[in-house]
Amino acid sequence: MAKKKARSLDLQTRRGLVEPSHPEVSIVRQCDLISLHRSSFYFCPATESSENLEVMRLIDKEYLRYPFYGSRKIIPYLKEKGFVVNKKRVLRLMRLMGISPIYPKPNLSKAGKGHKIYPYLLRNLPIVRPDQVWSTDITYIPMREGFVYLTAVIDWFSRYVLAFELSNTLDTAFCIRALQSALEVSKPTIFNTDQGSQFTSLDFTSVLKDCDIAISMDGKGRAIDNVFIERLWRSLKYEMIYLKDFTSVSQLYDELSSYFLFYNTERYHQALNYRRPAEVYSAI
């Protein structure tokens, strides 16, 4: 049975229905009428000083190349690029970006206080079909004057991106919106995340439990355990994000919609025997 198209990729059409200068109906009401969350239409990016924004861009690029780098290796790299920064500053910016080196260490991907940690269910598990395993993660997206966070849900077998959402804070709500959008497409047997507070929260895990979906959470080496979405972030950033200069969240959202449509329906994947994710995901 063919799957429905991902709801998130249709958001661009619904956003186009909202008229910011409508004389009678507010943006809030227009978004409610077409089931479009307001954050998907408009919000301001988070901000830092211009120097810190440039440092964060450099950290992001170096972390994609070497995800095992911690602050001690990042500091000399930044010095070579002309930025003399101390460890405290680098650690703060890395925490703000939501990144951490992948080597095992205490408190990696810390859960919220009182949040339940679930076991990792995917070790040595053969992935043989679509909707067997989905996973999600959050990544930092640089903009000209600020930054936002992106979350996405991906099917492990096909690499198909089912949904995505943006936020200017590392909250739980935008992760739940992405999950709910993905669940309008289909339902997995297992859903895998890291141990971050967004994904260990009762609000997030309750959505999965209510759908009878088994919950899996990464161990200490999150980038290894959740490798497919880490590869998605790398492809996205080198093929689109780093090539453009985004001046608004709405521009970024449109470009992400276009990229994920390309990624799903046009981009060939070597790991899929040079097939496209959409055709693999829809195959029986």
C-alpha cells in the first residue's frame, strides 16, 4: 500500500494561504483555520553577538567533520580561524547549539529530572522494511542574523524524511509537532531518540505510548546509535545550508521544504542501491 506524502512537505502550500495583511482575520486565526502552527509561519531566530554567530558557524562545520571533537580541540581550530576564545565560552556556545562530542562521558544527552530512560532496542537488529524504525534528532541551523533549531523524523530503512519542524528554542513542543506530523503519514514499530530532555519528557513519550510504539533511546555514543539522521544533517548542511545565506525563518522554511522534497523524491542514495527514499519507502 502506498504511503501518504509527508504532511510537513505540504506546509509550504498551507503557509501560502496565510495573508499577513488580511483586514479582518488575524494571522493567529488564519493559522488555526488551516491547522498550521504559528511557529511554522513566523517567528524570529534566536540571537547572539555577530562574533559569536560566526564562531558558532565554524564550530558547527568542524563538528560535522569531526563529531568526536570536544572544546579542547575546537579551541585551537577557532584560533587558526582568527578567534581567540576560552573553554568556558566554547562550552557555552556548544551547549546553546545542542551539540556534544560523541565519546562516552558522564551526563551526555542529559534527560530531564524525573524523566524515564528507555533501553536501546536496535543493537544487532536487522532493519528489513519501512516503518520498522523511525528516529529523530535536533540540529542547529545558522542564519545571517541568528540561528534556529531543526528537528526531523526519518525512516531508517528508506532514509525517507517524514516530517520536520523549526523552533528558536530547544523546547519539547516543536519535537512533538514533528512527531505528530509524521504519525499522520504512517506509524513505526520502534521509535529511536537520544536521551535529551525533549525526547525523555512525558509529553513526548506519551504520544508514542498512546500509539503502541516501542521506545528506544541511544546509549552514550548517540551519533553512532542514531547514525542515519546524523548523515541526514551532514547532507543537508553541505548540500544546502552552508551554500546559502538565510535572512528570515520563512525563507529558511521554504528552502528546507524544497530540499527535503528533493531528498525524498530525486536524490539517489548509494546505500539504497542508487534508488530514491520515496520509492523505497512506498515499496511493499
